[in-house]
Amino acid sequence: MLRQVFRRLGDHRAAAQCGAYRLTPEAERLRSALDMHDFGVSLYRQRMRREHPDASGTEIDTLVRAWLISPPRDSRLRLPSRDRVQCSRTCLLRSRPLGT
């Protein structure tokens, strides 16, 4: 659905401009994000086919949909620099006496 909206907006903008159609940086980032999402879904679909070789196409689609709607796991990228900043803030808050 987002892709259809994106294409329609692009068509309207291209029709409004006489010159060559060019995406804004924001639109390029959105298109890249959507392309990466589609690529990730296709990779997960391939993985499900590999892990469940006897599953039908409908069952694979069900597995992919369940994966897409499930809440994200807490597997965020942990950066040492961010951990230090969080620790220093927490340590500062803990070291202050109450009421100050």
C-alpha cells in the first residue's frame, strides 16, 4: 500500500515538473527502507522454506505473517559508547542524595 502511495506521489510530482523526475532525499531514504524491508522479508521466506521443506506456500505465508506482526525481541545493537553514557548517567543519579 505504501508503495502505491509512493508511486502516485511520484507520478503527480513528475507530471507537475517539466524537467526530469528526481526524488527528494527523504523519498530516496523511504524507498531504500522499503526495498530493504522487502529484501528482509524475502530472506526470511527463503529461510522458512529451508527450515520447513514440507510446508505448503500457505503455511510459509502464515509463518512470515506471524513473524511480521510479532513484537520485536530485545536484540538491539549494543554500542559500548552508549553503555558508558547510560552507566555514567545512572551512576550520577544514584550518587546524589535524595532531595537535591
